[in-house]
Amino acid sequence: MKSVVSCASGLDDAIRPAIKIVFWDLYANTEDVSNWSGISAMTIQGLRGAGAEVSSAGYVLPLVRKLTSSAFWHYYAKYRQLHYIPDRHMFLAKVFSWYGNYKVKTQLKKADAVVTTSTSATAFLATEKPIFVIHDATWAQVLELYPYFAVSKQVPRVVSDGFEMEKRTFTRSNVTLILASAWAAERAILDYHLDRERVHVLPLGANFEEDPPRHEVERAIQDRKGDHCNLLFVGREFDRKGGHIAVDAAAALRDLGIPTTLHVVGCSPVGLPAFVSIHGLLRKDRKAEVKQLTNLYSRCDFFILPTQAEAQGIVFNEAAAYGLPVAATNVGGVSSVVKNGDWGLLLPSDAPGQHYASWIAELFRDRVRYLSTALSAREDYEARLSRSVHSGRLLAIIDQVVKGSGHGSKTVTALSK
């Protein structure tokens, strides 16, 4: 099998044997679309589509792991009132890595590189092959940003194990980091004193089996007539994603004289006003529900997600794919995806719904500017945020390192522009 690979260093395309990649994760089936919002599965699919030979490895003893993790989880929940995060438990990481290394030994011998989305699964991986770690936040950022992961709610030993395993992974000489935002990359460099040449910023690509066709998106944009404002909110955690702020924004738009409906997908909050339409969880492995979600993306006018904690948010990529201007918060790595002042608005996390409404109302009433902004979102999707773009750039970085060209770009922001 041959592949055509364009290197990030600007080398001419060349016909080369396909790079052989092992996609590694001790804790999950990497080709399961329910794992980490489908990011691992879609990354594998994208790399294969870009010409790489990819095999999955590492998901060892799933029943034993499930039973062990469940026992620890129930113990800490019942007797200590603490959350237990199994993939940050060093003892279990060592045990499963020992068996995983044995199982993957033959695969690694034939591979050119390893790709993973798990730092803890990589800490004890026995290989000198180049390893590429894809992630959206450091462990410190997760603890600081997400309420569920707050240090005060977790097992202290597991928290410290998480830092130790991340340090072991990030500082390995054969590891290259592929982080979803400059926010995450700069923190990793600062906390672990990393060489910038070993860190790349590459926003995660959208999780579509196929991109929505450009001509259909353009037609959908034109069909938004400006007589009723439909806002789309997609998130499983209504409160963390800023759902009540979105409701306030919709109410403020109605007060401004703009007929408005807020469509909520991913969760089913109760007690909301009549102008909020609840669609619940729409699964991407069910055709009827995919069709419903596609219809919402197509006919809504804006995407709104005033999230209070977000490392990136694949939903922003999806909104851009359908030409939806985005109103969101400037938290975590969101700014590496949503272009503030271009096709998006980014506000502080404490901004009230009225501030979102003011921007939306102004753009909604100016149809010429609205159409231009919507098309700009789609164009940026095609240039930066699609799965095919992510896969091509990821494979170019892998190719550089594997072929001995070093760790690639000397600036962590090179691939985020």
C-alpha cells in the first residue's frame, strides 16, 4: 500500500510506503464511537483515509479492569465520599501496562509509530518507537477547570498519580505532543519544561462520517430567512455548558422583539420556558437521530454554548461545518476553534445572556452580514476544522518525526493559525 504525504516542513509530496501506526489505549476500545465522543475512532478512520495503516491495540482484560475499577469506585464513593478516576490510578496502570506490553510486543515491532489519546496508558508503554500523544488539556487544567474533577472531590493518591504519569509521558524523549489548543500547549510546556519543537497545536477535527456537502450548507444558509431566530444548544451537561445563560439570551432576544426558539440537544432539563424546545440526546449511531440533528444544524440561525468549562468542544467544529455563527465563552481552548470577531463571539464566562443577545440581534437583523458570517464559518471549517484537515496535518507531523526530520514546527501555534 502506498500513500501520498505532504510534510509540514514544506517538502514536495512523495510516494512512500504507508506509515504503520499502532493506536494505543489500555482503557478503551479505540474504535468504539462512544469512547471520548468518538474522537479516537474518528482519528483512526481519518488516518486510514489519509493513507496510513492503523491497527488498534492495548484494550486488555476489559472485564477484569471493569470489576477492579468498580470495586475501587464503590469503596471510595461509599466510605470516603470521593470520586475515583480509574485511569489515573498508577497501580492499575502498571498492572495493565505489564500485560498490555506483552500483548502488543509483536505489533510494535512492525509499527513505525504509536498514536494515543491517553497519557496514563502511555506512561509505562515499553517502546522506543515515536509516540504521538493527542489530547485537549493537561491534568492540571482538568482539575482546575471541571467541577467534577476538583481536587477536593477526588482521591488524593489518584490526583498525585495523575501528575506523575503525565510527567512520565510528556517528558519521554520519544513523545511528541499534539494538543488541541495553545491554551493546553503552553501549559504543558510551562509545567513540564518541554522543548517547544516537541509540541504541536492542532485542533481536533469534527466527528462526521462525511462532511455535510458544501452546496447543501450554502442552500441551508440561504433558506434562513430572518423571520424567526432559532438558537441551537448542544451539550450533555446543561449547567456546565451554560444552559441557563442560553435561556436568558433567548429571552432577551424575545424582549428585543425578535421571535426566538432555543433548541436544546444532548440533555433534557425541566422547568424551562415554552420558547425552549427540548430534543434530548440524539445519538450518532442511529440514522433517524442523526437526521434530526442534521436538520437542526441546517435550519438554526446560531449556535450558542456559554460553557463554563471546555477544553475544546467538537460541537464548535460541527456548528462551523453547517455555517452557524457561534456565541460562546472564552474559556479553556475554545478560542483555538472559534474565531472571535470573525464568525464567532467569545465572552467571559460570567457574561450575562443579554450580552449574547445584543450580538445575535445585531447580526440577525443585518442579513447581508449574517450570510457573509455564516459562509465564513463554513470556509474556516474547510480550512482548519474538518476531520480530513486534522488527519492530513497529523499524518504530516508523524511523517516528519518518523522520517527523522525532527519534531517539526518550532512554534506551538504554527498549526493553529
